[in-house]
Amino acid sequence: MAHHYASKTYLYSFFVLLFLILAGCKNEATLGTSLNESILSEPQIEHDLEEIKADGKLSVITIYNSTGYFIYRGKPMGFEYELVERLAKSLDLELEIKVAKDIDQLFNMLNRGEGDLIAYGLSITEARKKVIAFTNPLYLTHQVLVQRKPSNWRKLPGYKVKQQLIEDPVDLIGKKVHVRKNSSYYERLHNLEEEIGGDINIITLPGEKTTDEIIKMVVDDSIDFTISDDNVASINQTYYPILDIETQVSFSQRIAWGVRSNSPNLLKKVNDWVERSKKQDFYYVIYDKYFKNKKSYSRRIKSEFYSKNDGKISEYDSIIKTNAERIGWDWRLLSSLVYQESRFKPTEKSWAGAGGLMQVMPATAKDLGIDDIHNPSENLKAGVLYLEQMRDKFNKVTDSVQKIKFTMAAYNSGLGHVRDAQRLTKAAGENHLVWDDHVEDFMLKLSSREFYTKPQVKYGFVRGREPFLYVKETFLRYDHYRGLIPLHSPETSL
């Protein structure tokens, strides 16, 4: 009898083990195929921290979205953006942002060497660990079901609202849930099917659809359900109170960035920085700013100067475009210069008496025939006329981008100081007609007595770091504008 019982126990254990093995195989198969076959699984280049430092630039890949990276009132912003800005500064590197259209492209751009770090909130999954190396987690979150409350929910008692909502993931059996393929949400739904013992009708959406945009589809009644990380769903619910996000569909998940699997030194450096940062107040201030400050989020989403809305930078876009045509610049470049000068504040005034959007000196405006420097149209006209005057002084500079940089430097510090820097550059045997890595270096040196007392220098000391940063920051911001703001508005597109 005991032998018979042992045999039954053995058979039971065998079948349980067999079931677990098969289930495990199925899950492994799901993990193995959950990423698109076109995704590069191996790095195509060797480019670790040493090469990055030699380049002097940290190239970061991210996705344009409402919490990680966007432009608001002319300023690049976002949780990921603010953090990588600090990371690059800590490494003494210039920050370069590259925008991927979807998660698949994130991985491919990284492994092709088009960037060195993915700064985007990726859930750490087994499938993804085969493609990239994850950093230490930035934070923990969990996934929730995003669904719409009944249209008259405000008039209903709470229990009646709940009666019309899915409160248990089991009730998703047979329901349509829309998510991006290759997202962690897609993978989670497949695992959930195993857990609840039933099929969910998983509908995949294009990879370039952001979570915010898919959530908006729920709001607009285009779809019934989607899945989102709780912090993203929560901040969206602030603006769309008709959303219900109470149904949890996962345990806690780790959210991290990624590097190529053959970049161990970069990974260690980023991990060290992440761990130090998480012990400091600024990290939590930045997190709260984008994921918990509901008033700020709501104000931003409503604004016409939020880059994901109408493609506007400031309320002065129209007159900036008119003046940009006059000087032959991309209007987004001129917008970046205006931001650099005044943050688009027409009442801004400098300690030296310059004022208005382009911080024009009253005497300069008078010479140009402009009476009111605080009138935005007049101020922009004066600023552009002065830019044209400066540009004409650099007719020997043949490269169009370098000519713009010389023009900006002269606008900021005065033509005389730029000429001094050019003469020093030429005397040192370098190219005095190239700003980048040539004249800009000697502009920096003009704040040192060793250099501003040299015989080539006629205008003496200047805080050379100001024009150096002025040009660099204006062009870096312009890169953000080019990436996120269309050159032509829909009504004027060519």
C-alpha cells in the first residue's frame, strides 16, 4: 500500500515537473521571439568609455515623449534629458541627443554605434538583456491596465462605476488590449495569459506610437484598453480624469537605461553615477517634476508652446520666421539665438543696458533706425540688421555654418574681440577662418593675461568663455529644435 502511494506521488511529481518544463519552454520561446527579428542582437562597433572621451561627446539615444524628452517654451526638458545632461557634465563631455522613432530603433541605433547610451525608461526583461546591457535601475514601477470610466462617471456612485470596469486581470480573457509590439507591455500580456489560463486578444500598434498617444486613444474611445507603467499612467490621469488605472497587471519592474554589451567601462561609470545620484536630492526633485507634479504637467500639455502640440517654439514664431527669411537662416536657429539672449522675454534688460528679445543696445538700435527696443518686432528687426552687419565682416569665411558661428560670436562679444582671437589663431599656425576647435579655443584664452597682452591683441581682455558658450549652447539648442520642431508648419509646408 505504501509502495502504491509512493508510485502515485512519484507520477504526480513527474507530471508537475513535466508541466513546469513545458511551461518554461513556452515562456522561453515567448521571450526569445518577443523582440523583432530585425533587431540587432550584437554590437556592430567597439566604442567604450575611452573612445567616447576621446571624441569629447556623449551621444544619447532617446524617444520623444511627454515625460522623458520634449521642448516647452523653447527649452529642452524631460526626466531623461535632465539626468543625462548632468551625467554628461560629470564626465566632462558634450551632450548629443539623437531621437529614435520607436524602441526597436533604439536598440538598433545603439548597436550600430549611432549612440552610446539609451536614456529611455526601459523595463528590464530577459529578452532585452540578450540585446543590450542594462544599467542599474533608476526606479521601480509596475504595469497597470488603462481603461475608460463611463462617460457619466461623475454622477454615479463609486460602486456603480466599478461595476463597469475591469478590476481583475482574469476578466481580460477575450478582451482586446492594444499595445506596441516589442514593448514590455506586449511581453507582459503574453505572460499574463499563462497566469490566468486564457487568451487575451492582444492587438499590436505601430512602434512609433508613444504610450502617451496610446493612452489618448483610450480617452478618445478609439480603443478600450492598453497597458502602461504606473507612473506614466498616473501623470496622464491628471489631465484625463476619465481614465481608470487602478487595476495592476504586474509585480514591480525595474526601469533602466542601456549600453552596448561590449561597453563595460561605460556601464560601470554610468552605474556609479546612478548610484551616487539616487542618494542626492536633485534626483528626486527631477523625478517628482515630471511624474508627480500634476499642475505642471497639466499646464504643459495644454500649452501651444509644448512641442508635441502645434510645433511652436514661442509666441514670436511669426516675426522670427519673417526675420529669419531676411537673413537667410533657419527660423529655428534664430529662435535658439533669441532664447539665448532673452528666454523670449521682451522686457528683459541686461546690466549693460541692452534690452528686448535680442538684447539690443539702445545706441545700436538708434544707429539702425529703431526707436523702441522693447517692441518685439522692432527689436528683432534691429537684432537681425546687426547680425547682417557682423556677417558681412566675415566674407573670407566660406563655410556657411562657420560664418554663422563667427557672426554669433561677434554679436555676443563684439567684432574686435573676435578679430583678436583670429589673429592669435593665425599666429599659432592654426586656421583663423574656422571657429570650431580653432578660433573658439583662442577666444577662451583671451581671458588670460598671458594671451590678452600679446602684440596681436588690440582690444584686450574679454570673458572668452561667454562667446564660446554662447555659440555652443545656441547650436546645441538648435539641434533640439531641428529634431522636434518641424521647419514648416502644416499650413505652410512645402
